[in-house]
Amino acid sequence: MQYDFKMETRRSNCPISCSLEVFGDRWSLLIIRDIMLRDKVSFSEFLNSEEKIATNILVNRLKILEAEKIVVKEVSPENKSKYLYSLTQKGLDLLPIVIEIMDWGAKYNKNCPRRTLGKKIKENKAKVVKELSKSLQSKVK
């Protein structure tokens, strides 16, 4: 997928289509998941995710997420040659969607068992979203 990092032209004006233009591939959502739910913040941490994203795809998706103001990239205070990624408020607003996708996947795919968070989601989804949102709010840029 070639991306111009401007998103000025859309395939349609359907809100679902417009949203999918931004975060509709698995890699973008997995990066967002890693930041939100797995406390990953660096390029190397994203590379080490279980899905094994290729470096060129990771670079591309991070640029897209940054261009769309879903994440921000900052130089690490400890290592000036390392960048750290964090969610913006726009990115944090995806939390309920990520939780819904997780819940749907666990509900309908027997090969995707519920882990600790998934069990909490099944028990009380609204509470999980509220608690995670509160926790992540302090990290939002």
C-alpha cells in the first residue's frame, strides 16, 4: 500500500471507509495495541511483537500513524539515537474500538483464547475501557 502521508483524498466519504484508510490494516492496529496494552514504545519493541512485522512495514505504518496524529515520536531522554512513540488523544480515542475487536476475536475464534485482559473484558467491558483510559491518559501527548 503506497501512502502519501496526507490523507487528503479518500476512496469515499463513508465514515467507515475514512477510518479504515487510517488504521484499517492489521499492522497499524497491532502497533496501537502494543502501545495501549503492552507498554511498547520503541521501534525495537514493536519489531519483537509476536506477529513479526517486517521493518519496512513498521517504518511505513509508524509514519502513517504519526502523520495522522494518532502517535507522536520523540527522542528518548536516555538515548538520543532512539525514538519513543506514544499515543495522542486521537489515538487514545481508539481504545474502545481496540477492546471491541479483541472481544469479538476471542468470542468467535477458538484459536484466540481469552487471556487475563480478555477475561476482564468479558466480565465488564465498560469498566476495563474506563480503567485503561484513565491509566493511558497520563501517557498521552
